[in-house]
Amino acid sequence: MIEDAPMTAQDALVALMIAMSASDENIRTAELVKMSNEINNLPVFAGYDAERLPRMSKMVFELLEPVDGLEALFGLIRDALPENLFETAYALACDVAAADGRIAGPENRMLEEIREELNIDRLHAAAIERGARARHMTL
């Protein structure tokens, strides 16, 4: 994080998207474009300081290195994110996962982890996943 500045709710959303993209150890251009578009266009990111992005990326990558790093990252995200944004966070993760047109094994496992960590109801999760799939269909 930036010096002693605490993680904001917006930072938490960004961190989750970065972690989702990194989950299969292959961050694709389509995923980066999706994250950039979400940050630049969604109301939840209004006023977000893009200068925080490199530091958030560094923090996520450092946390994902140790075995228990994902658990630590989820703890930071839960602490910074108000509960009313849990489904938003899951929707953003689904959009990043679907951005390249396929969701592979590691990405599926990460989405499952996110559902559990953020206590997303299975029916709500299915609806969010279906919406992400519909938005990312190709001809």
C-alpha cells in the first residue's frame, strides 16, 4: 500500500481483480484492458487515484508468493471492503476471468475461493457468472 495509507474499498476491488488475473499465472492483455476499463468507467471507482495501481499490483504479487498469502490478501480485502460491495467485487472478478474468453481450472478455483471468502450466495454467484459470460461472448 502507499506508505502508511490504509487500503481503501477501491484498492480492495483493484487488488481482487489483479489477484484474479494472476490466478492462472498468466496475466493476459484482455484482462489488463478489462481492469483498466472497469477502473476508468464504473461509478464505484469515481475519484480513484490511478497512481495507486502499481503499488497495489506490487502488494498483490508479494502477498501471493507465500503459501498463506492468498488468505492474507483476502483478510485485507474483507477488512477494507464494505459488505454491500461483496457482490460487486465478485462481479469484477468474474469479468476479469471471462475477459479472455475462457475460464481455466485455476481461475475457477479462484472464483470459488472468492465466493467462499466473501460469502456470496450460490444462486447470486450463478447469476453474476451468467452475466459475465453473456457480456464476454464472441461471434
